[in-house]
Amino acid sequence: MGKEILDVLGVTLWMIVGIIGIFALYLAVSGLCYLVQRAYYRGRDRAKGYTSLKTVTFGDESAVTGNRMASVAAVITLFLFWGIATGSKLLPPILPQPFVGESAFEYTAVNAAGESATGTVLVQVNAADSDDKSKPDPASVVGASFAKTDVVVVAERRAKLVKVQSNDDGGDQDGYTVTAINGKPIAPEETVSFDDGDVFMTAKGSLSVRPATGMTMEALYLPPPEKVWERFIQLNKEGYLGVGLWENVFWSLIRVVVGFALGCLFGIPLGFAMGLNSWLRGWFEPIVEFMRPVPPLALIPLIIIWFGIGEQGKISLLFLAALWIMTIAARSGVSGVNIAKVHAAYSLGATKKQILTKVILPNSLPEIFTGARVAMGVCWGTVVAAELVAAEKGAGKMIIAASKFSLTDIVIIGIIIIGVIGYLIDVLMRIAERRLVPWKGKA
């Protein structure tokens, strides 16, 4: 167990180093873009709006708004990182690319009689998406010794085993062995590099050829942007598994909206009740606080048992994902109302109904909108899990089905679409918040 803990700590340490490195690089680009922006606007009068008249803005949440230029630069930077890491053809080569083409190396073999000879292995490396089946012509390499010319065809980033002893004269006799690659000594379980890759000798004396893999990511793990775009165009025309792309997105959106609406319909009144009545708060608080940390994924088995695999089960899971967030947001909104406003309303003769509708509800709206934005994000994150439950349509179903066949480009398309729609919904919520709660951050 101690070794397992050390392994976990070691992996965690490397993750921290990697995250810090990526974050530092991203921040460095951010700092460079910021300097460019300052140089561009230097000497220009940009003071606009009420915030520009404030003498102190640090700590004032209402004075901090997102810089549009920074947002655009951040998105462009992410796409540049994506293109560089995947060796995109849209950019000039920056990182070393995997080797593709023809190469060769020589091996030195000793036969049973103790004679030494040099043979050649011709290596044809094809691109991952290539259908080329051609092989190098071994007749182009002339040799009269017992070591014959071998040919190996391998896909980029892959390894291929070459049994030179099967092709050489006397290679099946005891005492035959390969001793060197391009003049460099080699032994079982050792690796020797040649111009365009590595050669590894197995324990049985065979040679495993691996072409140079470069430093870019393989399309299996992260395809370049142009490949994702090509797949997006294809999905628009043909769909996936008999269902159109936007039909899948529509069904996911409907499920999220209905589940979120139900969570608001029941969660907000429950939160108000808990914030206004001590008995109801004590009655419901154990349930709310118990269910709040339970991830929606853990509820899938119960949802299937209780509601089956139809739409009711999927919407129920999304409803539960939103319910507790909205309940807590509404309760926090009620608890955060300035008591001086309540006393002032009572002193002016307001009834309890007027206190609720004119004081508590308006002052709770900022917290409720914040909770709604969080709940919507959680619902979009849960819809993929919800559509695991025997869904025939939906973006989550498309993602899960594509992942089973290692179609990473379709998975990325689904993730991007979900993220964009989630962002647009969040923008609409912020617009509604500015319209309905114009006093937020100003009192």
C-alpha cells in the first residue's frame, strides 16, 4: 500500500509540474498581449462611463468587467496552442513532426560459422490517414552476403517488428545474432537510434522499428483543428448513426431546459421557505445538505430503477442536479437581505406580503441568478450522463457513441457545441440579470 501511495504522489507531482508549466506559458502570452494592448491605447483618452470617475476600484466588484480584447486574444491563443500541439497544416511547422517517408538502416549479423555481414532494412513510413500500400524495392539494395535486404511498412508513430533472421541465410541456426545497428552495438532489451527513428531489440533477437514520433500530439488523442472542422461539415450533411447533428443538440437542449426549469420551479420556493421559517429550515435542511454533495452520476442506478430508461429518467436526473443548487441559492438570497431594509418597510406600514414581494424577493434575485447560472452549467455537464441511460438522440449520446470507436473529432465537436450553447445561455442570463436586477452591486 505504501508503494501505491508513493506512485499516486509521484503522478500528482508530475501533474502539478505540467499544470504549472502550461499555466505559466498561457500567462506569459497573456502578459505579452496586455503589453501590446497598453502600447496601442497609450495616450488615448479611454475614460468612459460611471466607473471611470471612481478613484478607488480595487475590491469593487461592479467596477470589474471583462476586457473584450483579452477575451478575443485568449480564444485565439487557445486555438494557436491547439494547432501547434497537433501539428496543424494551418500553421507553419513549429514543433518537430512525426517522420513520414522512406528511410533505411543497416544491421550487422553474425551467423553460426562466426562470419559477419551487413544487411539493410528499408523502412516505409506512411501517414496515419494514408491508403498507400506501396513498398520500397529491395532490389535497389544489392548485397551478396548471407544478410539479405528486408522491407518494413509502418504507420507513423507506430512500431513494427522485423525478423531479419527469417530472411537471412542461416538465420534459423543456433549462434545467429544481430550485433549492431548502423555500426552501433546492440543487445537484447536495448535501443539504438538511426536517422529517422529507433530500433529496439527484443529478448528473442527480433528488431522493433519505431519511426521518429516528433513532439506533436497524435490525432487519436487530439486531432488538429482542420480535421475537426472537416468532420463538423460532414456531420452537418450526414449526421451520426442516422441522427442529424442539430437534432442531437436539440434533444439535449430540451432535456436541459425542462430539467432546469423544474429545478427552479421547486427549488426557489423551497429555498424561500427555508430562509423565512425556522421550522421548515430545520425540517428540510438535513435532506438538502445530504443531497447537495451527492454527484448526479451516483443517482443514475436509482433513476433507472425508479423511472426506467425513458425521458422521465433523464429529466429527473437533470431536475435533481438543479434542485439543490437553486434551493441553496434562494435560501442564501433570503438570508442575505439587509435587515435594515426590512425594518424600514415595516416602519412604513408594509404587510408581510409586501415585505416578501417588495423587499425580500428583489434583494434575493442576485443570489438566485448566480445559482441559476451555476445550475445551468451543472445541468449541461450532467446531460451527457443522463443520455447514457439508453438515449437514442442527444449530444451526450453522440459523444459516448463516438468515444467507443475512438472518434475523437466527434467527441470534441460535441464538447465544443455543448460549451458554446452553455455560454450563450449564460450570456442570456446575464442580460436578463442586468435588466431585472439593475441594482446589483450598487447598494
